[in-house]
Amino acid sequence: MSWAALPFDELRPGLELRTRGRTITETDLVAFSALTGDWHPAHSDARVAAQSPFGERVAHGMLLLSYALGQLPLDPARTVALREVRDVTFKRPAPIGTTIATRAVVQDVRPVDAGTGLVGVGLSILGDDDRLLARAGLGVLWRREAEAA
């Protein structure tokens, strides 16, 4: 079982999971551009992108982050909400055809109140050959088991 399905009281710093891969497609770039309105030429114009430092069209950084979050197998019976995204750093571009996977490590666990706790998670978004594309920190609000009276 993945730590993402564990009860709050069983979570510990250092627990790690890695997701399956997902390949970035041209359709992903077009759909994300349409959804967000971000039609920057680095994502949408092959001629302009070919002259850029990347040499080709690349995925939006926020698309990578969105896919990484979606790859996490968070159990809706355990997780309440994503509370924070912090310290996002985009390290390398992800051209069309890059397969990404996400490594997620529990960094800290702390109670918020009787019903919830906050789980700090470090994300690494990895591309082909496990090259680091981006990293981020998350705060995930976790449902706690009812405390015994």
C-alpha cells in the first residue's frame, strides 16, 4: 500500500512513492493552452520555439505541476484538500514526447486540530532518464481518525 492511502497517524517523514509515467503530447500542450489562455510561443508556435533556447516546443511548467499532482494516488477518504504549493522550481524543459513520473516524499506530519492534520510532501517531477524537471513542496490536509474519548 502506498503512503498516500495510510491513516494520518501512520504517516512518517521519509515515506516515499513513485508514480507511473505519463508522456507529454502535443494535444496536452494545446489543451492546456486553451484551458489557461497561455499561448506563449514556447508552447504553441513551432517556428518561434525552434529559435528559442529550447529548440522546440516545451510543456508549460504549470502543466507539469498539474500532472504531477494528478499522478499522486491520494485517497479521497483520507485527504481533505491541497492546502499549499510552495517553493516550486522549474529546472529543465519537457519537450513533447517527454515521459514524466513523480516522486513524492513525506517531509513532515503535524496535527492541525482534532479532525485534520497537515502532511508536508516534497515532489520531484522526473523526466526521461530520471532527470529532474521540477520540484515543489505541498501541504496536504489529511483527515484524522476520531480520537478516543
